[in-house]
Amino acid sequence: MYPNPFIIQRADPFITKGNDGFYYFTASYPAFYSVDEGYDRIILRRSKTVGGLSSAEEHTIWKAHEKGVMSKHIWAPEIHFIGGRWYVFFAAGEKENIWNIRPFVLRCKGSDPISDPWEEMGKMQASEGDNSSFSSFSLDMTYFEHNGKHYVIWAEIVGNSSLFMAEIDSSEPWKLVSKPILLSKPEYDWEKVVHKVNEGASVLKTDEKIYVFFSASGTGAEYCMGVLRAESNSDLMNSASWKKSELPVLETKDLPGEAGPGHNSFVTDEEGKLLLVYHSRPESHLEKKCGTFFEESLYDPCRHARIREVYFDENNVPKLK
């Protein structure tokens, strides 16, 4: 249905459809072999069709600061329409400490996210009395609404990189209004390859269940995806409501010609097909022959945005393979 790769050198891809009828694409702008050669902007594409995003003009809507907060490692932006306004959640470090990474929020001042200016709402804020959220390395924030309540999920290193969820108020989505719950931490072998990591959450809702797909392990060919599920009528802020898959739901062996699938989003295209939007490397990366190979995979730009259709089995369970 879509070219593979869909957009080259764009990792952590995110597509959403706006209330204006356009599809919007954003992703991490890559770094080329060094923290000083990329990861320095937020880009946006727009098209009336999902397929059109592949060749759509790319606009830079925000640039990293020269120093201080929001100056390095600009990662995993997501654009969301919340409470009648456009917002971008993203992670960023600082020139003076590139690993001091936290989630930040931008808000569009107008209704057109490409032509209208954006304002910085600052670092994501914990709720009153919460002294732990965003106190350490934290990133990959996503957002969803369910039954009139608004939630964010992010990854934070508390021991290892784990997933946390909290409620927000849609009028000020840069502030938590509850203490977080722990959704998932690395437990299985497939979550602990190279690095012990759960990150890159994305949400898919059906009538019966809420699914949180997430990425695990290091960012090379070992990267893979797992899933958490909860009943749609359950208390989502109760950790016991969530069950995790014991095995990955998408990994390198499932995708001939590709390696390290992960950090996905979901979108329904103009024909009503549910799509998995994700990144992976070419299989040649495994043999260090991808053309851009770099030992530190974070600075190898060969992660490409790709698209696959999602199917549902006889039990209405989404299948990615």
C-alpha cells in the first residue's frame, strides 16, 4: 500500500489526522555520527492523504536553543490536538549536559500548525506533592483521551527505563493533575538486550480494550515491540488493570529486509485502513553495511519511517505481523 521505506532517516514517526482534514507527520530529525550534527529541530509535513506525506514538503516549526535547556537531543516529537489547540510533546537535553533529558511542550499560537508560530510552554510539570516525576532522564511522551479523561504516558529511568502514566487537564496539558502509576518495567529477556528499556509508548483503542504498544531494548537491531492491554471499562489508573505480553509482538525476525522495529504510532488512512507507523533499520545494518553504519546506533541515521496495515483476528485483537 505504501512505499517501504516510507520516509528515509526519520525515526520515532508520528502521524495524526487533524480536525482540518489534513494528515500531519513528525519524527526525530536524525543526528549524523555526533550529537552536534542533528537532533536539533522539530519538523512537520502535511497532506490530504497518508501516502502524500511521503513526498510532502517538510517544514521546520521549531529549532533547538543554542545552549541551556532544549539545546541537544531533540527527540520523538508528537503533535496532538487537545482542548481546541495544537501541542507538540518532545524530549530534549542541554548542551552543558546532553543526557539531562526531560519532556517539554510547545503550543501553537494559532490554528495552522505549519504557518502559525509556536510558543514554549516549558518542561512537563508534576502534580502538587509529586516529587519524583521528571526528576530523572525522561522522554517519549504520548497522549490519549478515554471516557472524558486525559492521560499522558512517558518513559523515565527509575532503576531502568520504565513506562509511567498520569492524568492531565486538557486546558493545561503540560501539567500532571495526578500522581503517576507504573505501567511497565523491563522484565523479560527481550526487554533487556543491550539496554534494559521500556519506552516509546503509543495507544490504540478498540471498543473492548485499551492497548499500549511500547518499544524495548537498545536502539539497534535488537529493538522490538511489546504491548500492554486493559479493559476499556477498567480503572486505567490502577496498575493491576494492565497486562503485558510475555513475548514481543514485533521484532526483527518478523520483518524480512528490516531490523529493529519500534517506536510506533497508529493512524487510520483516508480509506479507513488502520495503519502501524514505525521505524526500523535496513537488514544490512546487522552486517554493518547499511551505508551509514556507526557503532553507536543512536547516531546512525539509518532508521527509516515505515507503514504496515494492522489486522484484527477473530477475537478483535490487533495483529502487527
